Amino acid sequence: MHYVILGAAESGVGAALLAQAKGHTVFVSDRGAIQPRYQQKLSQAGIPFEENQHTLEQVLKADEVVKSPGIPEKAPVIQALRAQGTPIISEIELAGRYTQAKCICITGTNGKTTTTLLTYHLLKEAGLNVGLAGNVGYSLAEQVMDDAHDYYVVELSSFQLDDTYEFQPWVSVLLNITPDHLDRYGYSLESYAQAKLRITQSQDSEQYFIYNADDENIQRYFPAALRPVIQLPFSLHRRPDFQLAGYYTREDCLCTNLVPGMGLDGEEVSVASSPLIGQHNRQNMLAAVLCARIAGLTAEQIEAGLGTFRNADHRLQPVGEIGGVKFINDSKATNVEAAWYALDGIRQPIIWIAGGTDKGNDYSSLIPLAASRVKALVCLGVNNEKLKTSFGEVVPHVEETQSVVTAVRRAAALAAPGDVVLLSPACASFDLFRNYEDRGGSSRRP
């Protein structure tokens, strides 16, 4: 079979290497420049490639195409392939054909990276032979070439799920569904939700679906996607309307029951040693702990792993304390929902740094939290008028800057001992910065 791989970053190069290793011919095409390290991988494998263009004549020769998740359906090259009837799949779909490992796959609008990293950490610390892959930055396809792991924990975006058809997770996790990336889905929340729910489409009665019973959009759209899968809903509270697999019995203690509704007593797991902050991270921990329990970990193993976990940078990350003022970097909060979780999870008075490129944001859900918890707002963006209009009436002090260094210094000056300076932008980062990592890293410079 002849494969054409569209996109030559982590997932595309991994797919190219796997396809070649399985005896197929491969051609790689990238509309932009290919990073030197990926060029080197392709050259060493003897895989032909092109950059800064898609030569349609070459692309249309494919028997099957593996598409980078970043390429939208409306791209001319995709439209040409669709018109010809060429099958288009994702790297994840290709990888799934060549592994017998048990894949724990995690998606959701917010929290999926933290949940993926925590699940991987718990399994690895318990001694399981586990790989980490997907949207966290590691190609599943490239790892499947050696297939050296018994388990993979895979973070999946809706874009990666769009082109999956027969990929079958052992455990699928859906954390939440809130409006994001709607431009890719015809500005339809239902279409976006159905993309997320593709994670369950090929599961059967021997596989597991862990989902957040507190999320209204999951409740609204899941019944249409109902499959004969073992359902394990979780909630922050014990709920009479659900037979829950996981819930909190106290602020720092959760209960898991992998056979909900059977009258069995659940097993309690203490999360007191976890460094994670906020209500959304309590949900993330529930999902990760349920994954770990399915994989056979004991409460003692899970508690030990929770205590040694360190989250990825830029996700409610404590970065220091000066004069009794704590500084938290939540630059990954690039939408309103993520910022809501941050504001809701911090109990101390907040000096809030927010702003960036507005994606049509509706800040109304943040106003009650801002009114009760935010002492001052420092707006950081090219155009801050919407932030100032939204919060000017409820936050005692609002000012703006286009320098993150100045923003941090002003926030520190406005803070008193016991306060928290929180960078949680609620916006995309590409007006003043390359991406959220650049924005979060800049905030730590003196």
C-alpha cells in the first residue's frame, strides 16, 4: 500500500516511520517548513518528503492518507482527496492497527494533559510497563514500531479523534465538553461534542468509558453515542441520580467502585498528598484514579504516586512565594472555562493577570467569581476593552499593560501577604506571544 503523510511534525513523522516499518511505501508532504530534527529522521529512514508545498499530483497517488490533526477539513488538499474518495485517517488510527497494548485514552476540553500525565505517572510508579503518547507531544505510531509497552496512556484532542474509525481504547475518558475550537466544527457545539464522543465509537462490552457525570454537555450528547461499553461515571459529590464509580467522601478523600450499582463497598483513596490545586484538578484526579484502579493498582500504590506527581508547566503551577504572596502560572488557561476553574480553585484573595487574543469569549460566568475573589485585575493584551468592560464594575482595581514583566511587577505591588498572583489569561496567547509556553515563561523572567 502507498501512504501519503500530510504534516511532518511529531505525529506525521511517527506515522511515516511506522508505515514504512510495516512494509508500505511512504511519501511525506508538509505545507510549511519541516524542522531539522524531523528532516533528519525522515532522511535516515530513506523516506522521500517535500516541504513548503503540497504537490497535488503526488498526494493524489495515495492509497490512504494520514493527516496531521492541525490540517482542517476545508484545506484544498483535503477537499481534493475527498473528491477522489481517498481514505483519510489519523496517526492514532494507524497506530492502533499495529499494537495489542491496552490504550487508556483521555480527552476533554480542559484537563486532559494533567489527567494523562497523572495517569501515566501512577501506572509507571506502580511498576507497570507503560508508554506516554498523543497530544502530550509523543507519537503513538513511532512507539508502536517497537511495541515495547503493555499499556499506553494517550491524550487525544478532538482533532486527533476526527479521523479515527476502528481505533479501540481499552479505557476511554471524557472529562468535560465546553465550547472551544468551534470554528473547526461549523460553530456547532453538538458537532464538537460528537467529535469528542468518537473516543467511544469502537468500544465494546469488555472496555471502559469513564466520564464526568457533573458535565451537562456530556449528559446532553452522550445518549446519542451510547455503546455497549462499561460505563464508569464520576462526580465531585455522591449523587442519587447516578450509580457512580468515583466520588469524593471528603475534600481530601475519594471513593472508587468499579462495579457501581452492585451494592459493593467502594475503596477509599486519600488525595491529601497531591500538589494539584482547584476543583477541576479534583475531577482530573478522580478520572486518573479510576484508570489506575482498572489497571489493578491498590489504594496504597495510588496514594504513593499522587504524592510524587508534578504537573506539566503552565497548568496552575506554583512558581514561588515572595513576602507571603504566592505566584501561580496558569498560562495554559486559554479559554474562559479553564480560567473559571482557576478562580474557583483558589481560596485566597487574587490579583489576576488575564488577557490575550479574544476568541469571542463570554466572560459572564467569571463575573461572580471575580466579584468575590479578585482584588485587582491586570489586563495583558493588545486590546483589553472587553475585559475592562466585563470586570470594571465588580473588581475594585483594573489596569492594563502590554508587557508581561510589568504585569507581574504591578500584580506583586498590588498584592498583600496571603494573596495569590494568578496568571490565568482566559484568552489565546498569540497577540503578544508565540504560544502559552512563551507567555508563561515570560511571566517568570525578572
